[in-house]
Amino acid sequence: MGLRPRLLLWLSLAVLTALCLPLQAFFGGAWAGDKSVTNQRKGSGLPIPRFASLRSDEVNVRTGPGPRYPIDWVFKRKGMPIEIVAEYENWRKIRDWQGASGWVHQSLLTGKRSFIIPSKPASLHKTPAASAEVVAKLEPEVMGEIRSCVGDWCRVRVTSVSGWIERTGLWGVYKSEPIN
């Protein structure tokens, strides 16, 4: 190969590189076929993982972090607790209480804390003690609002009933996480 073809090849590669770098910066390295986004550019700075809840009655869950990714399924329960397990710009990878995961836009989430009863009925007590009066029995898939958590107990509200429930009986709070 002579000097002239090498120079043309080098110039072609330089031009191609110069054209591709802005595209990579724009797309953040997450191409349409990329299922594993590990670059957490411009995230919220909040801890990961963390719990949040759905802001709307209809939340599209996508296969990747962006509107160009297909919708995998749709949540239909406003206030449902979810766990944020990753961030990519304005997108959050979430997991629900059954282990399903996908990507949603941050605007569809809220920091309000909620819970769901995952598998077996749980007792709602008047005070934070196993021996306290039971004010309600909560069946699986009942959701409510977490008001506070201290030690092994969380103060919650379900429709118009408030009381205390053991952390182990709900999904939506970590084992020793304080909530005020």
C-alpha cells in the first residue's frame, strides 16, 4: 500500500470517528440492541437501591431506558411500591414485589413510601407490639402508605385505618431502614 492510500484510509477513519463521537455522546452508549446499560450518567445522586411508588394509574414499563425501547407491560395500580435498582439519565430501572423489572421515566414515580402485603395475611396492631390489639387483618396484595418505621415496626395507613405492622409482613421497606 502506497503513501496516498494510507493517508486516505487514515483520513477516512478520522472523519468517521469525528462523526460517531457526537452520536455516542447523544445516545450515551446505549444503542437500541443494548439490553445491559451500566453507564449511570447524570443520575439523581440518591442511593441505589431505594424504594419509591408509582405516581399514576397507568405506567409503561419499557425494555430499556428511553422512549425508543418497546413497552414490555403496563402497571395499573397507582401508589404501588417499587424498588429502584438502577438509573440512566431520567430513566429508572425498577423491580416490583414479584421480581419483575423494567425501565420507567422518573416523572412516573414519587418518593412517597407505600407497601404491599406480599404473600400471607398480616396483622395491623394498635401499638407496635405483637401482643397489642389487632385492628385489622391485611390480605395479600393489599397496599397502603408507610407513615414511619422504628425498629421492627412500621406505622401504616390502609384506606381509613391506621396501625402498626411488623416489617417482615410487608414489602416496600428495608430491614433496618428508618422512616420518619
